[in-house]
Amino acid sequence: MSTDSRPIYERIYETLREEILQRKYNIGDRVPSEKELADDYNVSRITSKKALEMLAEVGLIVRKPGKGSFVADESEPSAEALSSEDRAKHNLIGLVITDFGNTFGTEMIYGMERASADNDSFLVLRRSFGLPENEEKAIRSFLELGVDGIIVFPAQGEFYNAEILKLVIQQFPLVLVDRHLKGVAAASISTDNISAARTGTDYLLDLGHKQICLLTPPPMDTTAIEDRIEGFVRAHAERGVLVDRSLWLDEITSTLPNSFHQPNINQDIELIKTHLRSNPHITALFAMEYNIALLAKAAVEQMELQIPGDISILCFDSPPTTLGSGYRFTHMIQNEDEIGKLAVENVLKLKRGEKVSNRTTLDAKLIIGESTGPAR
């Protein structure tokens, strides 16, 4: 029996989304109809229709009455399905996101979709894959399309792009998610990363770990990572434990957008193994991202060490596992659904001329998994 507690339409949506992203269906290809999906999944057409509507809302498909649903061209605005009458009655919100998957992003988009539907709005999605030039292009295309507001998950990088600054100067309805931009008066919604990292670090310290390796990509002025590092340092200071920065490894690059390829992955695994051999007194690894935790797990296992007997691993985010499958890390789970919901609600408030907080942060929750135990 399936242990997936999500509504069936979300599971249909997720399956089709993955098939589109993996190019089972290419641009312009017809995807299964409401009736075909209803028959395949033994559900009502109301359920299958909802799944297709969700795909259309995030810009993966275009629904053409009387013809079917087709994979959208991501280089073009996907609002063909909206008639002028629809546009007059509904708000159109553009979402620019680096990428999304089951580790982070999907639940946030679900929250945005539900909030959009509740507020008679449509959501159109563009992925930047972490490239600032893609982010700028997406913002310009949304403005040409005439969107009522824009939500941006800023690309990783040292600088924020000029298009975002223009939106701020023009007081266009803009909300940033996952991170904030220093010195820029733009509304943002994210996890309280400082508090979350403190909670995770306190948990490791309570288990007796004093030699903790921080695993992170290069901070690159990315506020989410910077805040997590600050929380890690604060937790040590509050407990009177010395922070040994020589134990940190901040050169993990294979998890950056557009870098998750096997040669890069193998290089990072070897980097972690070399670091652990050079610092055999390390008893715990705190990975700033889930995919970094996977690299750490592979490195530790290749060294024939035990998790958590020899080394504990804690991370941010971990996808849900089904009974008997998958590995569950001890992790800090972010409230993605609420982040998405608040992002839509705030961009609509800004559109109405209402004031919203410049920075909204949400608590993360510690989930105990298989990967942590007392220090050896």
C-alpha cells in the first residue's frame, strides 16, 4: 500500500512534471488528456483536470481548448491559455526560480499554486538554472507579458541583477523568496536560517560533538548560506565551544545550479574524503544542503566508516521517504508551503498598494533521522 499522503492530483502532477523535465515529452508534444489520465490512475476527471491545471500554472504545458495539452516552450511566455477576459478578471504572477525538485522548491510551488487559486490568480513559471542572465531575461519577458507582480528566487551569485533593482526603484510588486538582498528594500520571505542552523548545531553539541565539519558551497554573498554559517558560529559561542574554521570545507561546487554532473560529483566526494583523512578527529558533518549531505554520505561510506557510529551527518532539507525505501537524514525542514503561500499573498498586497514587511522569516523544524548519534 502506498504511503504517499499527498492528494492524487499532486502525484499525477509530479509524475508528469518529471517526465517533461526528463524529456519524455518534448516541446510541442501532446501530454495525456484529462480522460486518459483519469483512466490510467482510476480517478475522476476533476482530479486529472486539476493536475493539468497545475502544470499549466507553472508554465510547463499549454492547454488548447478542443485540441489538448502540449509541452510549453520555456523561452516564450506561456499565457496563451489566458483569454483577454480571463486576464481582466485574474491577476497574473510571474515566478522566477533557479530550479526545483523533491529536496527543495516543489512544496513551495505547491503553496504558491494553492494561494494563487484561492486569490483568483494565475502563476507562470520560468527557471533560471542559477544563471543571472536567464533571470534577467525571465523578468523582462514577464514585464512584456504584463504580469501584475513577480516572485523571484534569486540566482546564486555575488551580485543581484539590474532587472531586480529596476523593479525595486519602480516600486513594482516584487517579492523575493529563500534569501534577501543586502541594502535593497525589497520584500523577502525565507527561513530563519540563523535560528535553524543554531538549532541543528545545538543538537550536535548536545550529542557530544565538538569537532564539527561545516560543509557548504562557496558562500558567494548568498544570504541563505551566510546566515546558516552565522547560526553555526553563534551556537558554538553561546555554548563556549571553540569554532575551528580549519575543519570547514566550503569548496563544494557540484551542487550549484547547472553543476550537478557526475565528474563534478566525484571530484567533490574525493575532496570530502581527503578532508576527513586530514582531520581524523572530525565526528560530525553539518551539510548546508541536502545534496551535499548525499556527497558526504558517499564519501564516508567509501572510506568504510559507519554513519552515525563513526561520523554523524546533519543537513538542511531531506525529501520524504516511503516505508522501507530511501535514507532519512537528520535534518532541518523548512516550511516551504507557507513560504510559497506568503509570497503570493504579499505580492498581491503590494499590487493593491498595501505595505508588507521587508523581511519575513519562518522557523524551521529539527527532524531526527538515521544519520546522527553520540560522538564516538
